[in-house]
Amino acid sequence: MGRLAGKVAVITGGASGIGAACSRLFAQEGAKVVIADIQEPTDPALAGAIKANEASFAFIKTDVMKEEDVAAAIALAESRWGRLDATVACAGVSGQGSDVSLSQDEWDTIMAINARGVFFVHKHAIPAMLKSGGGSITNISSAYGMIGAAGFAAYCASKGAVRLLTKSTAIEHAREGIRCNSIHPGVIETPMLHAIYDGTEDPEATRQLFEAQQPSGRTGRPDDIAWGCVYLASDEAAFVNGAELSIDGGIVAG
């Protein structure tokens, strides 16, 4: 308890899945949290945490494709709690499709949410963090941002973009006290993953196919990723900058 005491965080995509786990654990560790999402919190554990500790949370409807929405989420943290210390850019979509089957609109939407949305977080969080003397930016990329995967052309491209944007920001702002790191999840039990299963002809066979990719023999849990985000936002990670943290059950190692 208390690893993030006194810190203020904005978490995009913070209402469900990995983002909800981040929102809940950040508050558990003492942070004040702005949940910035296009939907209100749906995760039961997060809903329970908000009910038990309303003073630690604020929600703002946020479409990360819109710069003004992301800017408003950052501004809410500053107006409510007077500072910004950490962000987690977690909003994302899976976006299946090959490089010959995707339409231009599908490609543009996936890139807008997964990559441009992260850029907007950087653009508006960094000036706020500078007022606070520095901060931590954590971007949720993917194992598929480090290795390729058939049928996920735009997703891989968008998550690869997040990986290198992270490094660019880490270098550019290191002397200003701002750290920027990326996390690369493997197959994690989230609503997005279940939507992939349900969108196939045989969801159970698809589940088995995804699980077979995991050297660990199981899919991950949102908390597995969220604890990594807690670490990177904490003072424990004060010398961690521009790093790629793979929390993937061993996919990238294989």
C-alpha cells in the first residue's frame, strides 16, 4: 500500500480490461485517478473500488481520437487535484485484418485510436507534468508491437508505432524529469480478447489457438499488466526510462 501516495494519474481506456485494473490498483496504492474512457466503468471490481473510495476517482468521457477530449482529461486532473504525475495510455482496439483485406477506413481508425491517441496523451500530459517537476508516462503497446502476427496488420503497425514513440519521448524529455516506458502484454483476458473469440466461427477453437501461443500455458490477467504499470509510475522505477517491459507469458522470448 502507498506506492503511489500523493500522485495524480490519468488512465485512458480506464473503464474496462487492463485499464480498469490500472485504475483500481493505482487508487489502491494511494493515487488519485482520472478514468478517461469512451464508456463509463463496466468492470465490477473497479465499480466496487469507486463506490468504496469515491474521493480517489474522477471519470470523464473521452474519445482518444479527439485531441480536445484527451486535453480535457489532463485538464480535469489538474483542476481536481492540482497536478499530474502519471499517465497510462491504455485505450485501444484489436483490429483484425490482413494487409490486403483491410479497408482504408479500418486502417485509419485502428491507427487513430492505438497510435494517435497515445500521441495526444504525450502532447498534453508533458506540459502538465513539467509543472509538477516531472512524471511517468506508460504506454500499453503489445507483444505484437515487437513481433509480427498474421491477420493483425494495422494492429501490429499501431503498436509498433507506440513502442518507438515511447523511446523518442523518453530521450527528448529525460533531462526534464519525465520518464516514458512501454508495456507489451501477451494474450490477456479482457473484453477485447473475448470479442475476438466471439467474432470467429469457432470461439473455443480460437481461444485454444491463442492460449497455445503462451509458453506459460495460460492467458494473462489484467492485474498482471496493471502491477507493471504501478511499478513504472512509482518512485521504484526512477531510473527506468525508454524501457520495453514484456508481460506476455514468454511470447517474445520464444
